[in-house]
Amino acid sequence: MAHRSLDEIELLTKKALLAYGASPFPASEVARAVRVAESLGNKICGLYYVESYCLQLESGRVRGDVTPVVSTPRPAAVHVDAGFGFAQPAFAHGLAPALDAARQYGTATLAIGHAHTCTSLGYFTEQIASAGCIGIGFTNASPIVAAPGGKTRVIGTNPIAFSVPDGAGGIAMQFDQSTTAVALGKITMAKAMGQDIPLGWALDEHGDPTTDPEVALQGSLVSMGGYKGWGFGLMAEILAAGMTGSVLSRNVKPLKARDGPPHDLGQYYIVIDPDTSPEFEARVAALAQTASMDDGARMPGQNRQTMESVEVVESVWRRLHELAEGPRSSE
């Protein structure tokens, strides 16, 4: 493996997306998200997805030339119709009006409907916090989780994310995780590497625990904390599908498949202006100090490090170059 700069990664990703039919703004927004994921070591949401983005642009499963439509059905409720395009440009269109609404009314919501997978949900809530507001996000995904005690897939990994500003232009807390014991991408990566997975991550198609990632992919993932995680996953489903007009997880086809109907997923954000409480900044600072008193203890996201260059597998880098040359040379 060789180290590649984030600039190289972003530029080449954008070039690949443009080559497969994305317009400049969506290509830039998606490439920026890939850059950030790689800088944080989040391989699952970085270059790992670029090939499927390109192939789904080519097949029409995701639209790369759509302009998201922003509406306000209520003064503090912002809705963005992504038009079966990428989630990143749709969020970019809705962020400013949602922040304005939160500052005016104290709390606002931002619903992104009919979108492609957003990959890292915390990427979006962090942008809300960087603008000085609290961001809480929910999304759904293709079905892979059965109810505790069951074996029928009902919901996706359905991540939730929280980002909290520190009042000084930084982030006091950054929390982003699936509502399953582990993200689906870790199962698929274990399968690709020929590795077993720990017990407690997944069940086989009969509802029995398994350590075989291939068997797990035919079965279901386990909710974190059993019924507790199941409840969070259901709430994410209700908000991401019910409040955006997007589909339920059960109707979403595999996210990385080249062909098929659009993802049609939803993302739902709650945006809170902390300035409505004069004690907010002091309370958060005191909490962060207390949480980090013991060696090795911290608030989620504290002491997070970003990298300027990352290791990339040569085959992945070679494939990215092929994609950047366009469909004819990369197929």
C-alpha cells in the first residue's frame, strides 16, 4: 500500500464522478465527503463506495445531474427532495435554510427525501455543529436487521448521529453509529478478507448466532443492546421514512448493486440553536471536563485526529484511475 494525499483522493474521486455523468456540484460534494471519511480512517464510507457511485450513475440508479428542490411546509420545517440524486448536494441545499429557521425559532427540522445513501451520517450533523447548532440525525438503509427473537429482515442498520458545538467554533461531542452491534460494511469487509466475525454481530437465516460473514449476509444483523438498539433503529426508520416520504428499509435493494431502483432513502435532522439557553456552553464544558478526568476517558469525538494522507490499497487506487478515465476504459 502507498500513501495518497487527501487532495489526490478528492480530485480523482470528483474526476471519476464527472466521467460517469455527475454534474460539477454533486461531484464536488460527494468527493468532499469521501475525502473527509478517508481523513478520519472511515474506509467504509470513503473510497470503498466510489466504484458503486460511478456504476450506479451509469445505470441510472442514482441521478447525478438533478437539482434538489427545497420547500418549507412549516416555518421551522425544511424539506429537500433529492430527486433520486446524491444525499450530499441535497443536504447542502437545505443546510442554510434549516440553520436560519433554528436561529429564528430555536429548533428546526431538515428532511431529505428520495436520496441515495448518505454513507457517514455524522458527516452531516458535524456540519450543523460547526455552524454553531446541535445536530441530531437519523437515516435508514437496506433491510438487514430482524426484530429480537425473529429472523425476518425488517429495518436497516439505521444509523443515528449527534454533533454538539463547544461554543468556540469547535465540536464538543461527535457521535455516529449504526443501531446494530456493528456496521454492515464490517461484515462485507470481513468476507472480502476471508476473516471470521465475532459472535454477537449477526445471525444466520434461521436466527442462530454465526461467526461466518457470508452466512451472516444471508441472515441478519443483531441490534446493539438487544431491544434497546431495536427501539432506536425503529425510531430512525419512522423519522427517515415517515417524515421524508422515502421508502421503508424493507423496500430498499442492496446499496452497492449496480442496477435496480433508486435507493429512495431519507435522512432526518433536528437542528437546535443552543443560544436559547444561556447556560449551554458552560454546562457542556463542565461535562466534557468531567468525562475526561480519568486516563483514557473522553467525550465521543474528543481528541479526534485527521490525516493529510492515508494508505490506499494499490488495486483500489488503480481502479479509481480507471474510473476517472470514464466507462469505456474502466469496464
